[in-house]
Amino acid sequence: MSNILATMGLSRFIENPKTNFSQLGKSLLIPLIGLLIFLFIWEIGAKNVHTSLGTFPGPAAVYQQSLTLIEEHKAERIKEVKFYERQDVRNEKKLAKNPDAKIKVRPYTGKPTFFDQIITSLITVLAGFVIASLIAIPAGILIGLNSTLYSAFNPLIQLFKPVSPLAWLPLVTMIVSAVYVSKDPMFAKSFITSLITVSLCSLWPTLLNTAVGVSSISKDLQNVSQVLRLNWFTHIVKIVLPSAIPMMFTGLRLSLGIAWMVLIAAEMLAQNPGLGKFVWDEFQNGSSNSLGRIMVAVLVIGFIGFLLDRCMLFLQRKMSWDKTVVLR
Amino acid sequence: MSQPPQHLELTKVDIDFPTPNGPFKALQDINLTINKGEFVSLIGHSGCGKSTVLNIVAGLYQATNGGCLLDGKEVNAPGPERAVVFQNHSLLPWLTAYENVELAVKQVFGKSKSKAEMREWIEHNLSLVHMDHAMDKRPDEISGGMKQRVGIARALAMEPTVMLMDEPFGALDALTRAHLQDSLMEIQKDLNNTVIMITHDVDEAVLLSDRIVMMTNGPAATVGEILHIDLPRPRDRIALADDPQYNHYRHEVLTFLYEKQRTPDSGLSSKKKDEATLKVATDEHKPKAKGEDKAA
């Protein structure tokens, strides 16, 4: 619990709850008022927007839709359980008739629910982020250590950094279709496509920040390393990496944020299962509930993005040696 | 014909630093011989190149002309036999005091000492500087004086032939400084290291040194005068405060710094300063500014 509060930036209230009670009231009250004003404006504004799919959903309608989405998810799970039960019964009957009969266990292929889509999105974004980091951190260290390499790669980095995922996507799709050919693919093509797109777009902040962190090691510490005659590897592990960690984490947090944003766009276009596809399907579906369901997705996307950033902040606090710096 | 090699010898050292306006001659014709176990202080105004001399001995800078010999071998790269105590401690902030010393010990004795021996050696050196009680604290958890102690322990733990100290106590308050000076004198008496120390502090120089090397102002700074301090050891700061001989030495150094060498004004940035720096100027007595800025 205290960890959660700490990550939410409320740690100071745990330490001394009594004296800070009024402060707690203030710091909870003010955001609450802000939220209420937002809900009020949303409600009023939504009533006055009439689309071809009906009136724009207000907070109440969106809340209703979120309940529906939970219901749908539960119903789908029950259907799945029943499917497997039926299959088991069928297989048992078959075996009773003929013990040598070949038994087929088919996986359930129902429609993925909203929550399945969330899981898929999270898996995709984390996989893409990990791949991007595995490339960006070592590359950043190399570029940061060597000014020749830095001058060689800097123009390329500056060129590719601002490219939108939407521009990469068609190219990545075509390349994946051409190269990733397998009879029994471990991953779906659409998954690979969004994965690569996410990685391509999210590796730049980590790369640049790591490079800057590595190249700005204090001269004093470099002198220490020289006087001690540390070899290359020890120099990297004991001096370079620890002193670059704060910058590296700044980059990683930016990268994860970008990865999450890029993912939604990539899923929409690549038709990879996930929240992006959910939004796109609802848009194409065009029922009177669609706008409300999309709004639920928007809020969930925002909330997950927030949680991802807090997770990184938590990690950063754990890894950071400089406890005097206030991380936020 | 063949002389026995001196312990530490700087011969005709010049150094030029490249600048956009052409090379800047920081040091010119530095000649200095230091005996084993000697404590030598370098003193001079800010920017006169004291740190540059130290860095040449450390091997962090290469002399443009001339060079440095340690026990007959040319110094051309940094190494643990010439341990440096840096001005601002330069401890690795992510390691504890123990781990900071350990990094140095592993590097020097990693092959010759067993793990238990290394542990004992690290603890021994930390207790020499009275830091054995805070071994597991990180630099941001201890005071400036304590950090500098750990820095000294790290240098001592390398068993250096020459210990190089770049204004080791410059950033400390007067009481802490006095305390550390006493510790340093004790340690040096026991270990008999050769020490080269840069300082801005006249009292510190006279109290600690066997010889004080006074440097002229830069650019093209060189050794101005060398003063032998013939005071018996162990030296006691309170007894010495009234000692006429001690005060005479202080006076000598002060005269050199404030009369023979005027405080460098804007001269630092001018490309070439003529011999005017050597002329005796009596009209300007500036009070001594301690640790005014980080030299050279």
C-alpha cells in the first residue's frame, strides 16, 4: 500500500499523517474539484454534440458502456468454459466407443473481449519496448563513448527520430509479409508488424539520452578510472553505466510513452488485435453504443499510459543511486 | 659519469595547450627533483599551473617538451603507483566508502592478495583515516571532510610510490582541515610516502612540507623559489604558532606570493605576458582568499 501511495506521489502523507491531514485534504480536494469541473463540462458539451451515431456520450453513458464491456467479457468467458466442457464430453464419448480414436482438442476461437485486447496491447508494447531498449542502450553507450561514431550516426538519428509510425507502417508491413514466411508462425504477422513499428519509433529517446549520459561523465571520474588503470570492461561497468543511469532512465520513460502512443496507431492500421483495433472496429461498427465504447477505450488507454510511466518511475527510484534528486 | 637515478625528476618541462588562438604555453622550463619520502608543497596563485604540474606527474597530461622520470622510468601514462587525491574527492557516488576503496585495491592487489587479505587491507586503510565507522555509507551520506578522508584512504590503499594531492583540503572548513592535516602528518610519518601537495594555504604548506615550491604566475609559469622547511618533526601546530622560525618561513612564502608575485589580474587571458610578473610590486597587498577558485 505504501508503495502504491509513494508511486502516486503521496509518500509525504504516510510519514506524518496527523500533522499533514489538512494538507492531504487540500491535495486530494483540489484535483477532485478539477475532475468534477471536467465531468460537468463534458456532460454539458456532450449533450450538444449530435453525430450520425447519436448524441455524444456523457460520463454516465460512458460508465454504462464500461459496465457492458465487463458483462460481455464475463459472458464470453462462460461461453469459453462451456465450449471446453462440451468438447471434453464429446471426446470422452468418442473414447468410450473406440479407445484408439484420435482425439482433437480445438482451441476456443471466440471474439476477443475488451480485456483480451488490453492484454494483447500490453504484451505488444512491452515486447516492442524491450526490443527497442536492447538495441538503444548498447548503441547509445557506443555512440556516447566514441565521438567519431557519434558524428557518424547523429545525422541519421536526427533524420529518423521525427518519423511518424504511420509512415513506417506500410513499409514494415510489406517487409514482414515478404520476409516472415513460415508455415507454422510463432507470432501473427500483424503482431510482428506492430512490434517492429513500435520499436522503430520508440528507440530514439533511449538512444540519444544514453549517448548524452555516457558522454557527459565527469572528467574527475574519468581521471579516477585512468589512475586506477581500469580496463575497458570494468570502466564501462563501474563508471560509465552507473553515471549514465539517470539520463538512461529519462530516455526509457520517454520511449515507453512513445511506444504506447505509437502502438494504438499501429494496431488501428495493422489490424493487430489490441486496443487500437478495438477502437477501429467500434468506429466501423457504428452502433449507437460505439462512441461510448470508444470513449471507454480512450480513458483506459490514458490510464494504462499513466500506470506504465509510474512503473518506470518506480524502477528509476529503485535503480537510482542519487537519492537526493526528486524524481517526478 | 653515471649518476644514481633520482627518485622523481621533472626536467625542462614545457606544456602547450591548444586554443583557437594558437597554443597557450602554461608551463615553461620546470625543473624539480624530489627525494624519496619527501613532502613537497606546490604553492602559487590561481591559474599558475600547479595542477598542471601535478597532472604531468600523474600522467594525465603529457609534457610538450621535457619529461618526468620516476625511479629512472619515464612517466607517460597514469598508474596506481602515482595515486591522486583529487580536489573534490572524486569518489564514485554510487559506491559506499568501502566499495570505493575496494575498487582501487582490487585493481592493484587483485592478483597478489586473497579476498580476506584485501578485506583486511581495505579496513586497515579506512581506519588509518578514521573512517572505519562509516565504511558502508555512500558519499552523499557523509560530510565533505569524511569524503576527503575516503579519497585519501583510496590513494593510500594503492600503496603508491608517490602520492599526489590536488588541494586536498581546499574545500573544507578550518577545523576539519586542521584535523585532516594532523592525520596526514601521522600517516606520512608511519608510511614515509613521497607526497606532492598543491595548496593555496600558506600555513598548511609550512606546517606539512619539507620543501615548498613556489611558482610564478602564468602563462609560461615556472618554479620561482624553493624554500626548505627545517622544522623538527613531529610538528605541533600550537607550539609552532609562536615559533620564530615557523613565522619566518610563513613570512618568506607570503612575501613571494604577495610582493614578488602579484595576484594575476586580467593577465590570464592575454596571450603573452612579459617578464613584468617577476618585478617586485609593493603597492598591492591583497588579503589571501582561501580556495578562491579551482586552479588551472
